[in-house]
Amino acid sequence: MTVRKNQATLTADEKRRLVNALLELKRTGRYDRFVITHNQFIMSDRDDSERVGHRSPSFLPWHRRFLLEFEEALQSVDSEVTLPYWDWTADRTTSSSLWAPDFLGGTGRSRDGRVMDGPFARSGGNWTLGVRVDGRDYLRRNLGGGFGMRLPTRAEVDSVLAMRTYDAAPWNSASDGFRNHLEGWRGVNLHNRVHVWVGGQMATGVSPNDPVFWMHHAFVDKLWADWQALHPDSGYLPTGGTPDVVDLNDTMRPWNDVTPADMLDHTRFYTYAA
């Protein structure tokens, strides 16, 4: 059984193997296919039309499946690698080990956001961005956002985990409920705020260009698992007959055989270490 660990507990060897697997997926072109998929969905998901990966109840099961496929891709390179999660309520500074030169590298330089250190810096020759929102082909970050922005706190997370209802009409970014507060369109803003805090490509539709995307979303997925454990009688909504969104037993594009119901029990695929 795959066990996803807190990135702060990874050994030097575990970090090295993860980085090497990421670089190999990038070298073979498989990595960029995940970036393309994410960008296609984030650009097409709208509050007033069909929405699957974002602004919708299926935000969480869609990304659970997306991460699962990516983890399987990593394991096809190195069977010992699993996706770690970044607990941004604990590792919440620009000096956290996550951003060290032997792992993800740090923030970008002031004039253009270009990441200059670590294995994903453009200068290393192994991380040229092929899926872009502009002409810049290097990884960019602006950790902290430059606006005094702070990462979510544990108290803010707990306030969202306490919400009993998974989602509610109108089933978009205006909805009240756990999913939308976790996604970040309402309330204390958890998931969305982290994307903006990292900045650079993480603040765009091509956010998976930054490997921290996977660790961020692994923690979002863990928070969903935590919520499920806290509220076993509060399931996925809506369950049927809802226009423009994915009901419990509807298939989720781009897959033709995956429904939210299939993704409810993560323990079929992996567990989370504390």
C-alpha cells in the first residue's frame, strides 16, 4: 500500500528519488501531458456552464484521480516513490526545507521571478517549460506574493473541516459548503490562496509546471480525507439530476470510466502518514 508522507519527514534519499523521477517524466514528455490536461480544464470550467475540475463539487474527486495518475507515472519510473504532501499550516515560510536547493529550490529573483537554484531551475537544463502562458520557458515563483500574504493557518483549516455539508447549490464558486471553502472561492480561502502565495506558474492554469503543485494538492486531498473521517454521514453532493456539474455517479472527463463515487475511498489506493 502506498503511503504518502509529509514532505518535511522525507529522507535525503527519498527527496533525491522523487526529484529524479520528476526529471525523468519531464525528459520523456510525460510530465507536460499532465500540465496540458490541467490547463485545458481550468480554462474551460466556468460558473455558468459545464465545470468538472474546478469551481464545482467534483473539484476534489477530479484532483484525487489526477494525482493518482501522476503518482502512478512516478512509480513507473521508481516504484519506491510516492507523492508527499506539503502541510502549509506548519511549513509556512520561504525558508522551509521544502524550498532548499536539494529539493524544490527557492523563490524567484526579483526582476522576473525566475527560479535560480535547485533541480528545477532553467539553468540546470532539465526543466524547460513547454506548456506556457507566455514566452517565458523558465520556472517562476514569488513566494509570499509580495503583498504581505500569509499561508492558511491550522485554525482556518479546522474551521473549514468543521463544516458538515459537502457542497450546495448553485454548485459553483458561489456555493456554501466544505468543498468551496476548501477550494477557496469563499470564506478563509485555503487552496486558492496557496497557489497565489507561491506565485509564478502556480498562479496560472499551467500550475503543474511547478512540482510543488503535486504536494499542495496532496495536502488538499488529505484534508478531504480528514473531513470524510470527521463527517462519515455527510457524503458527496449532488447525487443526481444536476445540470452542468458532475453528480455522484456521473463520469468525470477526461476519463470515461471514473465517477466521484469511485474516488470517495482513498484507502483503496493509498493512505496518509501523520
